[in-house]
Amino acid sequence: MDRRIQVMIPMLGEEEATAAADAIRSGWVAQGPRVARFETEFAAATGAGHGVAVSSCTTGLHLALVLHGIGPGDEVVVPSLSFIATANAVRYVGATPVFADVDLATGNVTVETVDAVRTGRTRAVIAVHQGGMPFDTAALRKAADGWGVTLVEDAACAAGSTAYGQPVGAGAAISAWSFHPRKIITTGEGGMVTVDDPAAATRLRRLREHGMNVSAADRHASKQPVIEAYLETAFNYRMTDIQAAVGLVQLGRLAGLVAQRREIAARYQELLAGIDGLTPVRDPAYGQTNYQSFWVLIDPTYGVSRDEVLAELAARGVSARRGIMAAHLEPAYAGLAHDPLPVTERITKDSLILPLHHEFTADDQDYVVGILRELARR
């Protein structure tokens, strides 16, 4: 078919191209002044005290666990319903991921689902703002404090989402963010860790740069020779100034992109309301999602399976995606013991992600919903 509707298109234009070219022309293409500025501005936008730019959200999650001393013998509660990187980060430090089930409406872990699998070996919880949907930050942060465990917030998809009237990064002990092209703002690849504790930010910056006691940028900026020291075994998880230049432009677009996505999502909800068996995602009572992903849960009353819907949409030029994956069903986690995860398995089997992006028109939306309505009539 001539018609082709993508599930997601990153918003990139001439401003990003110019910013990247300016970074290249400056001669400073590795981690440098643009990264430092991006860290400051992103932290401010997300309500956090400090930002530490990294090479991806995955490396950010890894550093968060290293920072808090999580290692062999420890357990970390995570949702299975998340991109596999969430669970993988736990294995990177030699700890054991323990899968918790999620809430059907939000796709997020709750105090109750975490508490159900928590043991005396639990040292941390990684809670995900899944698809941009904020989890109940007030409840889970309070519970984590009471349990005496570290709460790491996987905010990969959540830039621009809010909880209790604040950006989801506000008040978090530590959050990791993604700038992959599927996210609302992108640097191609790249991520950020945000914290309020300045000492934590200092160590995170050291951990991302081989454990050096002085950054490469500061060393090169010095007018005197600097002999650096390597204080601990660490990593190379840096972001480049080219990426940060693009990120700064993207950050300026964030509010507008979120507003546009919320308008499209509201229209989806209105159009889908009359189709039995389809339940679209909605804001929770305590916050607002950025609708990084707009997913629909298919009930048995719809009469057509999720995979059949995906196939029909693809045949008619619409790129949709299966719902959020479940890590415990992947070969990489075969054999890992876990409690039953009925809600996780329901969502991953019966949900799909519909197109939503800045080029998605009302006509496109009518076309997509028309196919869903036609399938329901069958």
C-alpha cells in the first residue's frame, strides 16, 4: 500500500542539525561544555538537583546500582513487564532480579506487588514509569524508606510526565532516563542519571569516566599539567558534546511535544470509547503521563486476538507494536524462579501500542481507529 503510518517518528529538524554541526566545528566533540549544560538544564526540567549524562539509560541503571553497593547475594525487585534492560542491570552487578507483578491499569509495580515478593535479601527496587505512565511515587517512595531499601526509578520513557503535580524526577533518590529515538526527546543514543545528593552526583561522574578524580574536560581546560588518578575500577559511559548539543534543542521542544501527544491521546480515548473490548491507557488519579506509548488492552469481548490485530494493521500500512514485553518469558531469564505474574502476562499478551507522534494527523488517526472498529464488527 502507498499509505504508511509509523508507530513513532522522532522530532528532529534543522535546529538539531545546526547544533550538532556547531559542536563539530568547535573541535570539542567528546564530553565537554555542552554535556555540562545539558546536565544542568535537564535536571532543572525534571525537578532534580543534579544531572549526570551517560551513554544510555541502561548504563545509568547499572551505575545507580553500583553507587548503592548492590552486588552478589543481594536481591533487587523489578517488574518483568519492562524492556529487558531493567532486569539486565541487576545481573550486571551480580545481584538477583526478583520479578514483581504490576497494576492492570497503569502497567506499573505498586507497594503491594513489591511487598509480595520482598525478602530479607532485598536491597533495592527498580520501579519503572512504564511507557511514560508515572507510578505512585508518594506511596512507593514512602514504602521503600520504611523497608530500608534503595528505590531506583527507571524513568526511561518519562520525560515530561508528572506525579502529584511535580515532574516525576522531583523528590526521587535516583532516576535513570533514556534519549533513544523511541523516546519523546532523543540524542540518538544516550541517557541521564538524576540525583539530589551532590556527593552522589560527584561519584556518578567518576564512575562514568574510568574512575578518574578529574574529568577529561577539566584536564584539557587546565592551563597547567594535570596528573589524574584513578580512584576505583569504573566504566566508560560518557555522552558526547555532539549528542548533548542535540539534546539541548530537544529539551526545548519537550513541553510542546508532550502537550501535542496528550491531545492526540485524548482524541484516541474519545474515538475508542465506543468500541467494546478495547481499553485505552489513561492518566492515573495522581498524575499525568506524557503518552510516550499509547497502548490499548484487548479484552476477550473484542473477539479478535492482539496478534491478529497487529497483522491486519500491518497489512493496511499501519505500524503498531506488541505491548510491553515480559522479561520472565524471554530465553535470557528461562529457569529463574518467580512468583505467578498473571497481570504481567495478561498485559504482554493482550496489549498493543498504537501510532502516536508529531506527524500523526487526525486523518491518520481516523484511519487507524476505523480499522479497529471494522475488526470489532467482524
